[in-house]
Amino acid sequence: MKSLLKRHCTNVLDGIKVRLVQLQPFCARMQKTASLYLLRFVVVVAVVMIALWLVKSTWLYFINQRMFLVGPETFTFDTPTWVTDRLIERLRNVDGLKTRYNIFEKDLTKQIGEVYGRSPLISQVSSLERVLPNTIEIKLELRRPIAIVKSKSKEYLVDRDGVRLIESLYKYPEKEGRPIYIRDQRRLRVPKYGEKWNMKSVEVGVNLLNYLRYNKIDTLLKIATIDVSHVDKRGKGGRSDIVLWTEKGAMIKWGSSSTSERLMELSNHEKLQNLLSVANEEGTDLSNLEYVDVRWRTPIGKRIDIQ
């Protein structure tokens, strides 16, 4: 039995050896073919890598030419006509700007936009656009003076948000315009340039002027001064916290601010309607009136006595 089993195993092993011998030429051919394809693959990969390197090197050489370098001196600003040359020059020298950028630099417009967005000269960055070969077109909403805050002999420019502006960068009033003063005879806490006024009286004056400007009342009635000296100040009853003065010297008793929550206080809209009804009868310059009191349901006016 053992000899039969041994003979059978020997026959099986001999058969396997024969088959392996028969497969050797086939395996040799497969190995040769695989080596050939591997060599071709390596050559193709090498060619592709070299081509990519050449393209990248050429591109980097191309984009790093001086003609593609941009700086603040090549920025162009889409600005309104009231902007002065001094303000444009200051915009080219905003803190945080680099002296040189590459026009193809990643996130270039985002970088520059963030720098301008932090500038106190700018209310909003509208858009930035690359223009080949070396220009950045920038559209900005600049802070613009709307009034002069006046305290005794001191004067300070202010914009619609109540931010103090640098006087030397602006021309106010513009061209044939008229200055409007927000006057407070008390001692003021003056903010630094680019900071917002942190005084209720100035805030009330700016907000009221914005309301009048929105309704074009500042030009219609030629408002010259908004006196806020008595805002947030205890005093005798009947006194108007806010007083407007026209160019002709007419006084308009406006009352308290719209946020005062004073009992029986009319809204700004109601006061404006009262003022317009008087202007409709007396003329928009109010030159025949000593004062107009618009705090009540029925406005009160006093004409100038003519001897």
C-alpha cells in the first residue's frame, strides 16, 4: 500500500515538473513583454513630467517679468468729481499696501480689498479688477464730508456716519455748495481721525441732517446750521433741544431728537410736514419769519416786525 502511494506521488510530481518545463517559454515571453511595457510606461511618465516641468518653468518665467508687476502707482480709481488730488495720493499710500504685487498672484484682489476695507478713508470697497498687464481697477465708496462740527472756534469735518475726516484731504463746501454746521457750544470729546463721534449731540445732529438731505430740505430751505447745544441737557421747559437756522437767519424750533422718547413729541415726518406747510405759505427762504416752531400739531410762526 505504501509503495502504491509513493509511486502515485512520484507520478504527480513528475507531471508537475513536466508542465513547469512546458510553461517556461511562455513565462519567458510574458516577462519580456511585461518588461517592454514597463519600460514604455516609464519613458512616457518621464516625458510627461519633463513637459510639465518645462511648461511650469516657462510660465513662471513669463509671469515674473517686470511688465506684470503692479503697485499702488499703477492702481486706477473710479472716483467722483469731488475727490481731490490729495485724497487720491493718500489712497495710493494706504497703510498695509505692498510696494509691489504680481498681477497673477493668488487672491490678489482679495488681499488689496482687505487693506482698503480697513482704511478710515473708505466706507466700502465696491469692486477690484485685474487689467493686464499691470493695472488694478478699484471702485471705492469714499467717506465724504456732509457738515462741519463746530464748537466755539474749533471746526471738524464729519461724514454721514458721524466719522471725523481729515480736513486737508477734502474741499468743503464743494464748488458752489454751502457749508452746513452742526453746532454745539459745549466742550466736545473730539475723536481721532477716522473714528466716530461718541457724543449724543453730534450723533443727533448728523442723523437729522441725513434725514433732511434725504428729503432735500437742506437745499430747499437753505439750512445753514443745526444747533444741538441743548441736546441731552436739562433745562427749562419749552426750550427746543434742536434749533435749525437758515441762511436768511430764520430760526426753526425742531424740538427733541426722534430717539428721545419724549411724551407728545412729534415724529420727524410730522415736523417736516409742519415745516413744509409754513414754507408753502411764507416762501422757502422763510425770510419774513423770525422763527417757526414745528413741535406742535399746528405749527407756530412769528413774523419779523417791520417798523
